[in-house]
Amino acid sequence: DIIICMEILEHLNKKDDLINLISCASNKNSKIFISSLNKNIKIYLYIILMGEYITQKLEKKTHLYENFISIYILNLHLKYFKLTIEDIKNLTYNPILNYAKISNAELNNYIIKIKNDI
């Protein structure tokens, strides 16, 4: 089984509802991938200020900073539902060249691979 949850968490107030669904829908052999925006000032400036207000490439008020979640806090939520982070990568997007890549660089827009411990 493969579960992919891309760019959803940063739009939710109740992240535990989604994490619980992922936990219930997965097993120890499942491959789980989640991506989201890290909660830091750099991503606030890049996504909200640049993306929504300066370049207007994103619809205004699509992202609320209070809904962003740091990897540390996400990991606490995952552990509660018996899920463990196996790997973390950074997603980098260049809006001018319309190009994306995965790297080990600074974690701003992260993608994590998770396993179910049950």
C-alpha cells in the first residue's frame, strides 16, 4: 500500500484527524509520504508574502501561518499514532523556471517518508 498526502497539512486546523486516518489506513508494510511547509519565518516570507501578495502566484489567504507545522511538532503528532519518520527531504520549487527538485538542503517545504509501527 502507498499513501501520499501532499501539501494538505498546512491547510488543516485539526492535523490529528488526518494523521489518525493515515494510521488507520496503513499497516507495517505501507509506504507513507507526507509533504508540508515547515513553520519558520523564511517559509512565511516566501509563501505568504512573496507567493500570495507580491507575485500573486498563489491565491490570497490560501495559507495561514498558524496552520504551518514544524517537523518537530509533526513528529510528536505522528508518534502519538504509532507512526515514525524514516526519511526527510526538502522540496525546492523555482516559480520563475517552473522547476522543482528534491534535495537534502534546508527543510522549508519538506517531504517525509513514514512507517506504521503497528
